[in-house]
Amino acid sequence: MEVLESAAAICHIPPPRWGPRPRTRPALPHVQLDQWPPEEIAAELIELSLGLPDVRSKQSRMASPKSHALWLPDRCAGGPASAFIDAHEFCHPHPLPEGSIHLTLPNPLRDQMVRLGWAEQHPLVRAGVMPETLVMVYAPRDREELAISLDLIWSSCQFARGI
């Protein structure tokens, strides 16, 4: 419980997301169908995510071949099993045009982000296949939302570290 509370405290809780939620597919592949990000915002999201300490990138086994799986090396991956999507992968931003992000978040942060309109539960969670920590964070539409998305990726990374 201590790990979950500290990981939630890392993220600054943003205001509610402006406007309606984007449309998404309720089944696999779980993708965002509208409200896509501008190309420069999506590129910056990937660039800044790859600059996080100890974060590595590889092709995700759980997403589109063009997705960047963000993962931690063994020495850094101290979080619980529920902090990972696959092996030490904790996050994968989706390529354009979609730009949404699948990542893990501890509770209560996860529930707050869903309530505030920034994220939704993954269909595989509802099916009981993946841990309840897995969510889709909607693609950032502007620089403010980019900062919030990066904060959530950082929180997911810290959850995967066990911090």
C-alpha cells in the first residue's frame, strides 16, 4: 500500500479534461478514434518520454509494431507485477494518427484520472486478463495536455520502479 500511495503522490492532480472524451474501440485493438494530437505534440511526447532516467525503448509485444514500448532494465524494475504491461514494459504511446498512451497507474491515481476524464480502463481489465492498473490515457491535444501526459508517464515509470 505504501508504494501505491507514494506513486500517486508523484503526479500533480490536473483539473478535469476539457470537452467530451474521445471515442475509443471497446474491444481490441483498443485505440482512440478521434481527438488525435498534432504531429509535433506526439513527436515531443515520444522524445521527452525516452529522455526519462533509465527508460529504454523497444517494439511492444502488446501494441502496434510502430508503438514505442517504454521499459526499465532489471536493476530499476522494483515495482509490483501490476506495474507492468509485459515483462518490464510500463507504457506504450501509440503512433500517429492516434497518439493515445497505454500505461499502468496505481490506485487512487488511476481512479482519479478516469474520473477527471484523462483516462479510461482497458478492455482487457474488464475481461479479467490484465491488472486493473492498465488504462488508456487520451492523446494530448495541446502543450498543457502534453505536460499532463508526461506527468502520468512519469508516475507510471515511478510505479514500475517501486517508488
